[in-house]
Amino acid sequence: MIAHRLCYLATFLLGSAFAGGPLSPAERELVESISANTLRGHLSFLASDLLEGRDTPSRGLDLAAEYIASQFRRAGLEPGGDQGTYFQNAPYLKITQPMEGFRVRLETPDGKSWESAGPKVMAITNAAVNVASLEVVKVTLQDKDSPLPSAELVRGKAVVLYMGRGVSSRALIEMKPALLLTYAVVPPTPYRLRPASAPAPPSAPFLLTADTEFRKLFDALPNGLTPAKLTANIAAPVEEPIQLRNVIGKLPGSDPILRNEAILLTAHYDHVGVSPRGDGDRIHNGANDDASGVSTVLALAESIGARKLRPKRTLVFMTYFGEEKGLLGSRYYAAHPTVPLRQTVANLNFEHMGRTDDSEGKREGQITATGFDYTTLGEALTAAGAATGIGTWSHPRNSDDFFARSDNQALADAGVPAITVSVAWIFPDYHRPSDHWEKIDLPNMEKVVRTAAVTVSRIANNETAPQWVESHPKVKRYVEAARKLHTAD
């Protein structure tokens, strides 16, 4: 299947606006300015223990933001943030759950019971919860096609819930249960983040627990209305105003017309912080995810910014906060763009650019992207790869499935042709403390970042802007968003 898609891409490139031959002298000068040593320098700092895993929010994240801004200054980029700075400030609320007096108890008439256990439970609620002896309904949703219970059965009761991968609880919440309790992984950070301007979404209190004792009791209960009762005492959450920051630098274009169009070059600079439990190394350094993407953006800023002849289109270099918390920084930017979205012709986002030990096999000399054939950006990447000796390929599943799992999604939702460029999809240390910079394949990373530089240079100088491939069956919503974007008053 992969070979078939590669043949299709090669054939399609024959008539592509982005097809290109060997490197021009200017392109050769550009790629030779990108070195493994430069990438090593950025990676070794951003993924160091000093930054403590760059959680959102954290001191380490702030240190990373200052470092990135300093590199944008060094590259000669103009500030692209608020009030002449490199920072786009995003007011957020940090919402924490006081644990004093926290109690959730599930019990059955035959004497079986489960009671909440500290870090194994997380509450998502907008207000205090004090309920006693609630009737309990058991719901199992294996997949999105699993039948739902009736609203009458659920309303006002406690729902104990199992949800398979990809299943949403939204329909159940709309049935107005008094509370939901599900077996799930509890995030290591005991807080939530919400834009300060956004009201708290109406929702039933939602409890997550990773306690296997709860799962044992859950499995023993019958489906539907059970004989169990639930009691809960949960304090109201505490909201703390915080300021999060995207880091933005801009290189104005040289063409009097095309300079009014912008290309976004992005990566997320956060990771998941420090594990609260466990022995040994607990710092999630996040070298490949995503110090490698940030290092790519910085290397592109330095190499392109140093050229005497600037690209025709404006380039916006940006690193996002909070990707690991739900694509927060990219969503904030899409809602508050510093360059109008209708003037933004493309977004190349970079993730997992350094490791070649993909879980499915070695990826030396290769580069891929999410939504590879959704836009003509895939064609541009393939043409640049042909000129730099890097192969491009589309995974039969991950290229599409991962499209919604990285920061390209927010721009795509707005109608901007957007992809995330990667080398490895999943690698052995994914989201583990052992994702260290020393494991990055620097010689290969140098090559793929050079390919990215040629891709950026060519789309920035081509008279034809990147487009959605309208014949693709999965891009209809993005094509419609693009039309709305460019026809809006």
C-alpha cells in the first residue's frame, strides 16, 4: 500500500507547481548553513534537566521561551508577538482540585466497596459536590457504535463508565447524570487549564481513577441500574490566573506583492514535566518530542534569516505552549492570529524530527507528514527530498490518524493548508523520561532539516501558493473552511 502511494505521488509530481530539479546555487548555500552541531546545541539545552520537562505552566517552560526568543533575536527576526515583543501572551486559568476532605465511595449491599485513593483519582468539576447514596448505573461503551442507555435511566444518577479508545462521553453528559466515574489514566499534573475568556463549560462532575480496585468492583456490577450506591464529597476547584506564551518571530518577505502572504513554521516547545511518582529519572526531557521540532524551527530561522536575498513571502517562525495539554497554543493562535489567517497560505509544523528508530523500523534518509496527500505541501516536500537525497513516504494509517493529534490541526480547521512534518511516528522512548537528546540521530536530522529548508524556500518563492487537494475524500471540511476564510467580509 505504501509503495502504491509513493508511485501515485511521483506521477502526480510531473505536473506539480512545486516540482523542482537539482538544488540551485542559492539553495545549496542555504542547506550548507544547517549543521548537526547547530541542532545539537539547541537540543542539548532545550532537553536538559535544567528545564525540568517544560510542563505547561512551569519555570522550565519559561526558560525555554526566553531561549527561543533570544535565538530569534540572534537570527535577526522581527518581533511577532504583543507590543513589539517576541511573546504572544495568552491569559489562562489554572484550575486545581483541593484534596482536603476529598472522598468518593462506591459500595454494594453485599459489603463490597471501593473508596478514592489520593493520586489515583482526578476530579473535573465546576463546583463542589456533596451527594450521598446516589443510585448507580453501569455503562460500557466499547466503541462509538455501542448503544447508549436511555436518558431517563441516567438522569440524576451516578454513572460508572467504561469507554473504549476514541469514544466520547458527550452524549452521556447531555443526559444530565449527577456524576460520572470512569477507569482511565490519571494525568500526572493535578490541574486543568482553560482560557481566561472562556466560561466553564456546563458539565456533570467527571471523575477519573486509575485504581485497579475500582476496576474489579466495576467488572462485578451488572450493566444498567445496579444495586450499588455512591457517596461523594469534593471541594470546589480553585482558579488561578496565569499567563502562557507563544514565541513568535517574523521575517518579512522581499516581494512587494507576495510579502503580504505568510507561511507559518511552527513546533511546540512544551512537554509533560516531571512524573510525581516513581524511582530514578522522573524528568521527561522531551528531546524528540518536541525539542527536535523547536530546534528545526530555530535552525530554519538562522539559515534563512542569514541569506542576503529574503524569500518573496513573509515567514513566521513560532513555537507553541501547551500542545501536550490539548493543542492549546496553536488553538489560541488560530483564534488570535498575529497575521490574518486569510493572508496565511501554509503551515509547516515540525515534530519528532530527530529519532530514526521508529517503532515500525529504521527511518534513516526518510521524511513524512500528517495528511501527506491532503495538500500540495506533500508534493513540495517530495520535490525537495528528491533534490536533497531524502525519500518521502506516506504511512497507510498514521499519516491520516495523526493529522488531528498535532498543532497543524488548528490551522487546518481555519482553512489554512497545514501539515506536521516528522521522521518517526512513534519511537521507543515516546513520553518517557528516557527521551534524551543523546539519542537523536544528528547526522540524519541535519539532512531532513536541510530538506525542510529547501521545501520552505521553494513554497516561499513560488508564485503559486499551496492548496488543499480538493479531490481527496478527507479534506472536504478544510476546503469549505478555506472558502469561507477567503470570502468572509
